Amino acid sequence: MLDARRRQFITLLSGAAAAWPLAARAQHPAMPVIGFLSVRSPGESASVEAAFRKGLSESGFVEGRNVHIAFRWAEGRYDRLPSLAADLVSRQVAVIAALSSPAALAAKAATSTIPVVFNVGVDPVRAGLVPSLNRPGGNVTGVTFLAPALEPKRLGLLREVIPQSDLVAVLLNPNYAAAEVQLKDVQEATRTIGQQTLILTATSDTEIDTAFATLAQQRVGALMVCADPFFDVKRERIVALATRHHVPAIYHSREYVVAGGLLSYGASLTHSYGEAGRYAGRILKGTKPADLPVMQPTKFELAINLKTARMLGLEIPPTLLARADEVIE
């Protein structure tokens, strides 16, 4: 009789022990996962990645505490994006943060149900990401910093620094979604101001080197590097080549100026990445992407590296210095 009771007690105890982990799991659901899909590379993206995390934390989510981030880096290879997006979809992540227009288009093609938050430089309506900025509808919304649309403005700023330059080179990536728009805008702007330009293209390290060799042969007086995520990955190489060839250059992001580039003009990337993080957090809390209008930039930053200007033997006009948001000595 005693053995029977003992067996019954042990059986009940074993059953409770087996049931406890199940109950604990029910009380502590798995952390939501955000897929972070980027054309860029880890390491060189540290500042914008930190901005995304900050925005996410401002929405109440901290990685490792109540959210997990699954990073997928294309490292400048646009052709990798579809498979990386498909991988995130197969993992059934809660949200995909698609950082660049190629990444956003890949994510949109991969899923019509998982929310997608983009951070892109292009016009998202024109790119086919959303039907409307105010009412994006569907599962896609995000932030645009309109980088390619500012190429004519950058060209004008470059002329202020190098007014005597007869020939200005423009470096663009023909594989970028906005390349045709960039080229059209640049050509229209140069016709308006009467500036002669040399269009150079590059889609690889070798082609970047070739473009700069051509630039030197043609005795180009200045360079504008068009906004493009691939160039962001290669910015250290591009800035080093501009320095080696002693050519003044303007870029779309202060990241280049911090790396030693002369000038940059554009919306703040850290701000737009932060906004993307905040949107991702709001969606995790239950807001539908269709109810979040696409955010647009309200402030544009001019950054100048005076150390680089001195190395190039240039004197930055006082009027331009007065307008600068950041001057690096």
C-alpha cells in the first residue's frame, strides 16, 4: 500500500515538473524578432545601426531585453538581397527593417504580410514602394531622406567652392534604382548653370579605381559622388582616392566628411535611421504599417572638412562656412 502511494506521489511530482516549463513558456512568450536588412556592411554602419537601436529603445524595445534583431548584410551586393529577404520571411520575423531602396524593394517582393519599415533615399511612391506618402496602405511604410533628389543642390554647392572649374565629374552607380533619375537631374542642372560634366560609372572596386584614373587623365576640377548605398560601403576607398588625386568632392552624407571628404549635403542619416527604429517599435506595439504615413526630412545638413580644404589648397567662402551645420577642423 505504501509503495503504491509512493509511486503515485512520484508520478504526480514528475507530471508537475514536466508541466512547469510549459506553463513558464506560456507566461513568458518568445521575444519578437526584427529583421534588419541592409545593403551595407557591419562595422562601417556602426553609427546608423546605433541610431536605429536608439530609435527602437525610445519606443520601449531594447535588444536582448525584450526584442531580438536578426541582421542580414548584403555588403554592397544588391544581388544578395532577395535571398536575404526570403531568409527573414522564412524565420517569420515580426518586422523587417529594410535600410535602402534596393533592400526595401526586395523585402516588399518577399512578403505581403510581414510589416516592412524602410529607410530610403528615393521617392518611395516613384519607386513603387507605397501608393501614397500619407496613406501607404498594405504592409509597407517608413522614412525617406530624398538623397538623390538633392544632386543638383550639391552640384551648386560644389561650384561655390570651385567656381573656376571647367569640368566637374559625376560618379554614379548604374545598378542603383535611382540612377536614371540622378543622371537626368544632373544633366538638367548642368544645362541650367552651363557646367560641363563628365559622367563616370562604377559598380565594383575595380570600376571605382578606373573612374578615378579617368578623372585624373581628363584633368577634372571637382567631383560629385551621387548618393548610393554601394558607395556608402566603399566610402573609405572613395575618399582616399579623392585625396590621392587631389580632387575636391561633395557627397550626400556627413559620414564621408568625417572620413576625410571635403563637403556633404543631405538629410541626417542618423535621424532617419532613428525614425525607422521608432516606427519598428510602434509596429511591434500593434500599430499597422498602413496607419503610419511615410516620414520625410525636415532639415538638411551641410558639413565641411576644413582640414581637407587646407590640404587641397582651397579657401572655403565665408558665406558657405556661415551656412554650415558642422565644420570639422
